[in-house]
Amino acid sequence: MIDHPIPYGHQYITDEDVEAVVEALRSENLTQGPRIAEFEREFSARMGCRYTSMLSNGTAALRLCAAALDIGEGDKVITTPITFVATANAFRFPNAEIVFCDIDPRTYLMDLDKLEEILKASPKGTYKAVVPVDFAGYPIDEERLRALADEYGFSVVIDACHAPGASFTDSKGKVHKVGSCDYSDFTCFSFHPVKHIATGEGGAVTLNDPDLYRRAMLYRTHGITKDPAMMTRNDGGWYYEMLDLGFNYRITDMQAALGISQLKRLDWSLARRAEIAARYDEAFKGTAVRTPWRGEGIVHAFHLYVIQVERRKELYDFLRTQNIFAQVLYIPVHLMPYYRQFGWKEGDMPVAEEYYRHCLALPMFPTLTDEEQDWVIEKVLEFVR
């Protein structure tokens, strides 16, 4: 019997993390200090990209991409219904039209066959961007997505908030890290407490294009620059210019210090999550519990371990009586009242809606003990049997 709550996800803060934050608190810089640039350099090196912009949260990362791509009123953006609402909202804010594409029944990612059908039904150039989600930590086929982008003329923004450390293998056998932007224009990450790297709140955009990077950095800080090469004049060391409407999406030096410390444990976190997933896989083999699918050449980051079961509501309630706080992720975005006003309705995304009726995310975090996981497994099997 486990006598304490087991959440579906949980942060892990070590003494080293605390010491790093305390050191930052005792320094001269609490906000725009040197640790932000250090975090950006180390994250870029880990993801294999040229540039990283550290930001206040994952939603800001997505919103920054929309601004850098000049997405505005009348533009059309395609995304998936199985995600947190922020993915769609970030591109809706500038009054773009959000178009949903149904998911693949195996991976729960945007179905690229269905995406191609949507693209073929309209003239090339109709859609400004496509924003898939590496849901639960499973990377989408970026190689195929890039080929579609080149053919139909849209930008690719990967919402990889679940997937730092994930990777995929392309058709030539080359391994690509999620976040390398080998095939995407931008990749976005979140540092929310339940994610692999926790900074309280926080996020990042990775990219390789220097022009897009300059735009992203400009929009991060109110559209303001002190770069003499970008200004129309220079009155002195104090002088700055606002070149465009921007945001305050800055992360703090304290958060960056925590992020640097957490980044050092990313490989350990991925390995432990893989172990937990393997134990779940083995325990549920041959039962009525449908476990996550994995293809060849994929490194799954396992932010979530999502099962599919009958009588999901009853299992959800039963597990809570056993101190197991599993979670339903996600309610299809197109069925939210806000998006229904644009004509989206039940039946529009049949695979996503079927997924939602059966999905349940079991506890998945690197400090989950074997004893706690055994309790979760025991109670799930008790219910389904």
C-alpha cells in the first residue's frame, strides 16, 4: 500500500540546483545576466542547433515564432487538436485562422497523410505555417514535413515542449535531434516543472536562420535594440531604439541558473523515463491496456506515458482512491467553446475524439520509484481484470 499521492508528473530539484539558484540570487544580476547567454549556449550545443532564445515560458516561445514569421490577420495555420490549448492560441492571437488536422491513431501525432490531403485541397501558399506537436515526447517525421513545406510553401514550427532529448532517423539513416532544426524553421520547448528541464516557468526557441534569430531576439524584449547596426542613429551609450512592437518574454538569470543545472541531468532523466516506460510495457503486455507505440529509429523522450483503456472515467476515479493521480491529456482543442464558435464540432476530428475517450497518462517522472510504479501497475491491472 502506498500512503502518499503519486502524481502523473513531478519536478526534481537537487541540492546542486538550489546552490546554483542561490549563487545567482547573490550575484549582481537577477534578470538579464550572464547565465541566460550561458544557458542558451549549452542548450544549443545539446540540441545541435545554431541559435537558442531563452524565454519566459513555452507559450511565449510559440508566440514569438508567430511574430517572427509575420503571421497575422487572414493567415492560416494548421495544428493538431491533441495538445494543450497554447499551441493553437499562440497563433490565434494575431487573428490568424486555426485549422486542425486529425492525428495518427498509433502515434497520436498530426497525421501527415491527412495534412497532405488538406494541403492538396487548396492552392499552394494558402497556409502560412504548420505547427505539429511532438506529443508525449514522440518526434514527428520532420523529414516528410519539410518536403511538404517546400512543396506547398509554409513554415514549420515544431512544438517540442514534451520532447527535449528525443531524436529520429531520416531516410538516409542519419539521426537528428529534436531541436536541431535540421528540417524545421523553429522548435519550441517548455521548462514547466513537470517537463524534463524545470525552471519554474520558462521556455526556449531553437533555430538556425540568422535573420529569423534577429527577429526573435528583437520581439523578446519589446522590439527594442541597442545594436548600432540596426539603429537609425546613436546618441550615446544609453541610447536604444524600438524598431517594432514586441513583448516582454525574458527569462531571469535565476531561472537560467536552475536550467543550466537541470540540463546536466537530461540524459539521466531520459534514461530513467525509458526504464519506467519499459516496465509499464512489460506489465501490460497481453492485457486490455493499450500501450504507446514506437517506430524504428526513434528515441522517445517520454514526457508522458499514455495508455488507452475502456471505462477511462471509472479507472481515473478508482486510481484516485488509491493515491494515484493519473491525468487525461488532452481534451481536443477544436472542441473547446472558443474554437467551436468558428464552426468546429464533434465528428470533425474522429481519431482525436476517439483517442480522448480512452486516454489516460500514468505517473511518469524520473524520481518515480519502482515501489510506486509497482503500485500503479497493480491497481491498473486490478481494475481492467
